[in-house]
Amino acid sequence: MKKIGLIGGTTPESTCYYYQKYIEISRERFKPNFYPELIIYSINFSDFVDNPRGWEGRKEMLINAAKALERAGADIIALTANTPHIVFPDVQKTLNVPMVSIIDALIEEMKRRGVRKVLLLGTKTTMTADFYKNALREAGFNVITPDKEGIEEVERIIKEELALGNFRSREWVIGLISRYIEKEGIEGVILGCTELPLIVKPGDVSAEVFDTVEIHMRKLIEVASE
């Protein structure tokens, strides 16, 4: 088995959820009490989100964390958040071990489930920048995002509530997804922020729910098992 390295802390809430999924999936796949070796490097989220150098400074933090995991013996490394994948290629090229992309794992799972038209939810950066939507569109998917007001409210909920363990806006998010099912005919919703699966579960809406944490962790354990 390969040793998995996770760059966590972005946010701690979602990092805990990654570990929860790591336990659940390991119990599904392996004999009792067998869990692949796992190392987590939890960065200081305040230093990350408030970095005075913006994405250059954040990228440097991620590279330093990835290199620390590599030195600690990680055979594969992953970012435990969607938005930092904006610098994924830059982090990967500094390492001698492979990284597993949450976007690549998501695309593979979306193809497996056979959906084409999806709603992308996430941070404002994930919903508005090209890095995420272009990857999905190049893979053949029709990707839509909320309107301007919806984007701002999802961003607020993630930063001011979910990142701090507050789930009071759960019904609002579910209502937003339901409106896009009815009005736009979406076949699935991408929970493109790793805090969103804390409040939206399969069965909460009538469309396919893509929990990027679970999808990513399943892929990591699959790769670790190869």
C-alpha cells in the first residue's frame, strides 16, 4: 500500500470530514482494522486565507506542506479543498511523487454516473474562475453556476458558517439546488467546496449529488491500493 499525504486545514471542518470518509471507505474495502497509512499536514487557515501575497503566498504554503509530506514518506499527495486546485499544477511540478486531483476524480465519477448538465457550487473563486469550469466543460459537461446573488450567498455561508461548524443555512442551500433542478433541469449538483457535503447529502434533492470529499478519498484509496 502506498502512503497517503493530505494537505489539510483548508478548513479544519472539511479535513475532519476527509478523515471520516477515510475510515468509512477503508472499512468498506479492507479487512477489519486495516487502514492505509495516512499523514495529514494541517496548515494554519488564517495564514492561508489572509495571506498578504494572495495566491502566490498561498501557493508557497501549499508547496511547503507538500514537500514536508514527501519528506515524511508520502507516496501520493492531495489537497483537501477544491479552490486551492487553482494552483494544483504549480504544486505538483515541485514534487517527485504524484498528486491526485479532486477535479480529475470528480470528472471520472460524473462520467460513470452518466450526467451531463450540472450545477457547480463552491467558493466564489471556484464558481467564477475558469480553472474548474473549463476542466469540466472540456470533459463534455454543461456546467452552470448560480446568479450573482446566489454566488455571494453561497460564498458567505461557506466562509461565515460552514468553516466554523455552523450549519443553520442547510435548508437555504437545498432550496437553491431544488430551484435549479426545476428551472434549469440540472441532472446533478457538484458540492465543489469540501464543506458543502457537511450539509447536503444524497437524497436531499432529486438530482445526483457529487460529494467531492467522498469521491476524492475513494480515488486516493484506490490509487494507494495499486
